[in-house]
Amino acid sequence: MKLAIVGTGYVGLVTGTCFAEMGNEVICVDIDARKIEKLNRGELPIFEPGLEIYYERNRREGRLHFTTSLEDALPESEVIFLALPTPPGEDGSADLSYVLGVADQIARWMVAHPETGYKIIVNKSTVPVGTADRVREIFESYGLKAGEQFDVVSNPEFLREGVAVDDFMKPERVIIGTRSPRAAEIMTQLYEPFVRQGNPILVMDERSSEMTKYAANAFLATKITFMNEIANVCERVGANVDEVRRGIGLDSRIGKQFLYAGIGFGGSCFPKDVKALARTAEEYGYAFQILKAVLDVNERQRRLLAERVYDYFEGQLEGRRLAVWGLAFKANTDDVREAPSHVIIRKLLEHGADLVVFDPEAMANTRAVFGDALTYAPGMYEALDGAEALIICTEWNEFRRPDFQRMRNRLARPLIFDGRNLYHPKRMAEMGFEYYSIGRPHYPPHANPDPVLLASSSTTDGKTGA
């Protein structure tokens, strides 16, 4: 098929590239001329494992194109995906100005070019319930007939940053929201190559499709938040959240995923979508109390590590050199939107700390936010030089099995605040580290560190769920 993807952000770029990989001819549109220039030069504006291979191959084979002109993308495209930003407003509601604005442009173009025939307009952006109806109303306001000249489909994405390419190529399910049999058939044909292993394509009405995306993200955010609350109670009663996680995760009704305690969730989806769903409920006269609690707890959890550092040093952070490992909101991405690390950094900067930071991929995006307020280390160990503490904010694999002897030699004092529970508390104490994590016991560091342990690496048995 011939497809247009409007918006080359995270979702749009992954979507367009993966559709091209399945043999479709895809043209991606964005108003950001600099981004399009980079994409046409062969430069990806985001880091996502596996994306570069598909991107380069499909550009080379002529199936993947980029332009700033919406009109150039529309004539031959049978399906037009809207992968546009829906940022939260001050009240938490999603800003639909980009989605509705582009829909209006497409509708006006279709009126002027009736010869191009029937088109499907697909909301790929995460949008509030009722958005498909609003888009349909725009097209109908220009005299276009649904079912004959166009149809509107809600097709939410379920991509996890860091594994987005795998998620798109092998989806657990595909949701197609439409009441049009014609649109449902075309969309099903488009997605069939991605579900050859038998995972379902679910066709439902548009509003249920829109709600499904918000419900999924809100539930996962709630699961993360619940475990963070459990972790905070564990610290007070002397329990170990790792053991609790294993104990409840084996219950098939609960499952093992998203049970890792830490410093809260971030990124472009969970915070925004939880707020938007709560706001939608409010607009319809319902107070969604659970979601309010999720947002409040997550905000508190994101400040937790900064408060612990502040308390440890009894408020004396002025000019104190501290190292930060991890800036992205999660591993395997360069995305720093709503990153807990940034919340922690702001708090520590407010108290005058001198911060040296390192992240494998998110340094440039962090520099764009903080500028010269931070020192950007060339490597993870260089960040430790002379630092009085290390603060771990992201669960990158290279942080899981470091050279502990090298860490001790570079740190001014062997003090670690681990917001992702990467290491075993008792072993850290045996190696002479003063180690604080989330929801797990704290052991006094040994005066004479175990040289055998220091010469090896230590890690826990899993990954975080945020």
C-alpha cells in the first residue's frame, strides 16, 4: 500500500519505517525542515535499537521518503496516519490542535482534489475519547461523505521506547477502531503481515479503541506506582521489596512485569496519558480517584532520591560534587521527557550541588535542557572523579556490572544512591560501599572491603519495569 505518515516524532518515524520494511511505500511528513533535512541525509533524530537498520535499508530501496510538504504526500496515499503531538495542557487535558489542524488541511485538500478518491484518516496519536468523531466532523463540514470519500480510524500505538521496533514488528495485538467495514478490511490487510504468529487484530468502535490506549497506560502506571508504595512501606517495616516482588509476581493474576520499585515513571506516555484520562473522566462528571493518587505518588517518588541525598548531607550541598549515572527516563532511549533524573537534578541544583552527569545516549537532550549548569562526563567512570556520591537514575546495562574497584578508586567516598536497585545491598556493604536503594535493607559498609568481590561484578536478577 501507499501510506502517508504525518509527524516524524518517535511514533511516526518508527511506524513509517516498519511499514516500509513490510513492502509498503511510505512518505513521512513533518513541518520541521531541519529534521527532514537530517532524515534525507541519512541521520536519525532519535535513538531506538534496531531502527537504523530498517531506516537505511528502506531509504536505499526507495520505499521510505521524507518531505515537509503535506500536499506532496497526499495524492497517492491510500491511508494517512496522523502521528502528531498531543501535549498536556495546564489542566492535564490533551492539546488536539495539531491533530485537528492537520485534519482540516487534509479535508480542504480533498475537496480541491476529488479525483484522488477514497482515503482513510488514521489517528495514531494518543487522543482523548471522542477525537475520531471530531475529526470526522471536520471532513463532513466540507461536504465530504464518510464511507464514500473518507473514513476515520483510531489505531493506537503500544510502543515501548527501547524495544519499539520489536513491538511494532511483532505486536501482541493490533487495535483498529472503526465502524466502517471498508476501512476495517483495508486496515486489517495492512497489519496482517505483522501478526503471522497468530496475535489478534481487534476491530472495535472508535471510542472503545481510544479508551483502550489510555486504560492500558493508566493501568501500567498504577502498577508501577503501587510497587513504589510497597517499597516505601518495606523500608519502614524491614521487608525487602525484591522478595515481595518475586512473591507476588508468580501469581498469574498479577504477572511479573512492571513490579520493579524505583524512582517513578517518566517519558512521553505515562504521565501525559494518566493526566489526560483523569481529565476526560472529570469532563464527564466522574472523579477518577485512583489516577489522582497515581500522579501524586509518582511525583513524590521522583523527588525521593534527591531528598535522601539532601538528608544524608544534612542539607549541606553547596559546592558538593555529585555524580549522576543515567539521564534518559529509561534505558535504550535518548528520551528525557518527564525523566525522573531531571527532577532529581533540578532539586540538587537548587541546593547548590555541583553535578557531573553521564548517559550513553541522552547527553545532548539533557544539555538542551540544562545547558552549562551541569558538567558532562565523557564516560561513566570519569563522572565519578572526586564525587562524594553516585546517584543512579537509569537502568542502562553497562551500569549493571561495573568495575567496583575502579568506582571506589575514583569516588571521593564510596557512597551510592541507587534509584533503580541495580546491585545487591549486602554485597555492596561487603565491598565497603555505603549503599542506599529503594525498598530494600541497608547494611553498614564493611571497614575492610572484600577484595574478591571488588574484583568481580554484582547485579540483581532483572530489569526495571518503568
